[in-house]
Amino acid sequence: MQLTPLEIGLAVCLLVSVVALIVSLKSLNVAKAQQVQTEQALQKFARDLAMSSSGSVGMGQRLLAMEKRLQEAQKADKKIDYYNDEDFQPYSQAAQLFKLGLDAEEVARRCGLSRAEASLIQMMQSNADNAN
């Protein structure tokens, strides 16, 4: 039995179609895996953002309370001992730890601050060091 050119053409088309189908299915699997990774990364970023936001809100409340105390102290011509005052102590302790070369994660853990607060103090410390 001899194949006609039409039958050979159809066989080649069938073979190309099967190869294309296999490549398509593999590409679909890769795309699904990438989608899962992207969704996981998005969830992680959302958690990190929520954590940063809550840390920023807490830090803002602390800063407002400290500003109020400072204004009251200025009105009364009273000097605040920043190193021994319990409201300011975690921040002064954090500044000292940054001078010793600790990272923000460790400083936050030791001083009871949020990671955002420790990072902000670290930025302020490095800006102060660069200004001098």
C-alpha cells in the first residue's frame, strides 16, 4: 500500500498538531505554577503591608503622646530625661544598639519596638551620622 501525497500531508499535519497540543499543555502547567507563586507572593506582600501599617499607626500614636508630653514640659519649663524616662527609653536604647551595629530586627526584638519603628530609628540614626 502506497500513501498518496494527500495522506502524507494529513499524517504530517496530525503529527504537528499532537506536538503543538503537548507543548500547549506543558505551557499551561508552567503558567498555573507561576500563578500559584504570584498569588503566594501577593499574599505575603499583603501581610507585610498590613504589619507595616499597624506598626506605623502604633508609632504615630506614640509620637503624638510624646509630642504632647514635650509640649507640656516646654510650657512648664521642665526638662525631660530622655534616657531614663520610660516612654522615651526604648527609643534611646534602640539608638544605642544601632550605634553598636545591631540590625533593625534584633533592635526591635530587644527594645520591644515594631520592625517599622526600629527601621525608622535606624534611618534617623544613619542620617544623623551622615550629617556629622
